[in-house]
Amino acid sequence: MKEKIKKTALHYSEIIATEKNFTVFIILTMVLIPLGELAMLIHNEYFVSQPVIVAFAGWAGSIMTVAYFIANRKKYYPSDLFLFTLLMFAIISYTFSHNKFATLFGFWYDEWLIHYLAYFTLMFAATNIKKLKYKKYILAAFIAVTIINIVPSVLQSVGAWPYYSYFDADSHEVLKLVYGLTQHSNFYAGISTLFTACCTMTFLFAKDKKTRIIMFVVDLLSFYCSISTGARISLAGNISFMIFALILIFLLHRKDKSKAELICRLKRFCLVLVSFVVIFFILIEFVGKLNGDLEETLDELGGVGTLSGFDAFATNRGYIWRIGLESVPDFWATGIGLDNYRDAFEYRADYHTLPWTQGKGHNEYIHILVTEGVFAVTNYLVLLFYAFFTGVKSALRGIKKDTSNSAVTCIFLTMFIAYAAQACFNSSVINTTPYFWVVLGMVMTKNHQRPFGYRKKQKQLKAQ
């Protein structure tokens, strides 16, 4: 009987945990997030579907992940270990949380424990995408999601969108701030840099003329919408990925030695850069986007030496960071509680004298440090560095032998940089963060990782 159960579990696990099914899981999650919100808006419901969709992704991803480990018990990779450590630190943080209810059933844009399971399993699913055709399907899904968000974004930028934003509706309407289908301009500012990076790099590597034209148009619209958010976060992500893209072009040239490819990529890059500068100039000078924000940034940098100046830095992000960091010595090991950043304010003896509280750290790295502790943020940073260098190595090594695979990896790497840069000033939220976890997995797919024990087996083979 026991043996029969094992065989049945193995049989169904092998059916569930396939590369094709992982691809379908990723694409469905990505596309349903904006489409679900759009469907709810038509019925005058705001910010209702997205937490539920990501929660379902958490359950579905967990089932598929368990099925994978039942069906595959021979090889384990570093990304598998990171899946375990991410989950472990999240559970530890939840266990010692000051507000377990908020972790399980938070309000507004709070992330629930099941949402974290969605993030981790989306990353895990992406690491198992080895075939180029499936990678291209996921890349196409990113472009589709970009276009889905661009349509309402353009309408919002001219005041023609028939719905209101769930958060800060008045300022969004008066200033015509773009927020896509994310319900806040800050949310969209962060994710739009990832979308713009995707379109820019796809344009740089596109082979046929039709694809290049389409991607160039979508890229310019994406950048326009990104700046039209009116958030300086968009500059952090867009500038960072453009610098990285230029560096990557020269790194690829060092490997493939193709002068023709270098000139072609540089021409396309310059075309994009000039177009971005023109759009940026028009939006600042004639439309009033980011008007005065650049001067404000310089003033904020000049005042960080004082407590009040630091608190005011980056639209009062300094205050949020300071309160959070001051809680770290008391909760350094486990954090104050999974996604319970507001408790860093509320546990203080001077809580009632504070001007206001905030449920997010507005810096994903500080947020993890405060809510999950030192070990958790160290683990997360190590994961990011491992993923980044794995992606860079695979992109450079494959530029001669497998150009298409290398190009796709370069696209995801640039998206990775865009998000990681803006994350220094933005928050993790359920309607934007799932995309990054997919990107994170896509830059370190298992055909570019070595399983544990690889070197030992290689030595044994040589000895024979």
C-alpha cells in the first residue's frame, strides 16, 4: 500500500512539475495581475483581485514546487537552497511577529505570508525554464503586460482614463500622474523601469525589422509613461539600466569580437538614448513632469547632515528609514515581523509623539532588514549577487555558441538591474513585485547553474 502511494505521488508529480507547466504558471500569474484589476475596475471595484490572484499563485506554486522535489530527488542546485532559506527566514519572521494577523491578512498593499510563497515559487519556477522557446514565451508575456499597462497609462497622462486610483486619488487626478493598473504612481514608476528595460533590450537584440519597429514604439511609450508617473524613482531605474546596457554591449563585444554587431548595437542604443532625452526634455519643459524635483533632490542631498534634513530626504523616506533602522538593534535576529514595518513605529515609547507612521520601508533592502532581520537581508543580498553573476557569466559565455539564449539572458539581466536600482527607494507590493521574482529566476536558470557535487563527479570521471 505504501509503495503504491509512492508510485502514485511520483506519477502525478512528474505530470505537474514540467517545464511547460512552470511556464504556463508564470505567464498566467503575470498576465492575470493587470487583467484582473482591469476586470474589477469595469465593475467599480479597486485593488480587489490582485491580492487574491497572487495568493492563488502562492498555493499553485507551492503545489508545483513540492511536486518537483518529489519527482526530482537526484540533483539540487544553489537556487533550490535559496528557495529553502527564503522560506525559512519568512517563517521565522512570522513566528516572532508582533502582529501575526497583519502578516496573514494585512490591509491595503500589505503582503501576506502566502504572497511570499508566490514570490519564492515564481522564482523557483523560472529557474526551471531551460528551453529557449519557453524563455521567449515568458519574455513575450512581459511585453504583453507592458502593453496592457501602457494603454491606461497613456490615457491617465492626458486625463482621459475613466477610473480613479485607489491610493491618493486627488493628487493623481489633478497632476495627471500615471499609475497604469497598479493603483499608485510610485508602484508603476518602479515596475515601468523594468518594462522599459525589457523593451529597450529587446529592440537592441531584435533580428527582423518589423519586431524592431514595434519594440521601438512600445519602448518610447513605456519610457513616456515611466516619466509621466512624476516619481523620481523612475529616474533611478531608467538611468541605471541604460548605464548597464551600455557596459553590457562592450562586454559582449569583448567576447564575440564582432565589430559589425558592436556598431549595430551602439547605433540602436544611441537612437533609444536620444529619443529618451527628447521625451524627457519635452515632459519637463512643456508638460511640467518632475518640475522642480531635480532641484529638490540637490537640496535634500545638501541637508542630510542634520536630523531634520535626513528625515526629509527623498520625500521623507529618510524619516521612514530612520525609524525602521532604530528598531533593528532590538529585533536584529528575527526582524519585527514579516511585512510588519509599521510595528517599528508602534512599538516605540514615543509612538504617540510621532507625526505619522508607514507600513512599508520605501527601500526593499531596509524593509527586509527591519521586518525579517540581519540574516534574512544577508541571504537576500547573497541571492541577488549570485543571480546577477550567474546571469552575466551565462550571457558572456553563450554569445558565440548560443546567441539567442545569450540575448534573452541579457534582456532579463538589464530588467534585473532596473528593478534592483529603483528598489532602493521603493516598496515591495503584490501587484508589481511578482514580476521581479520571475526575472530573478530567469537570470539564473538551471541550465546555467552547476548542481551540488558537480566538481566531485567531474573529478571521479577524470580519475576513471
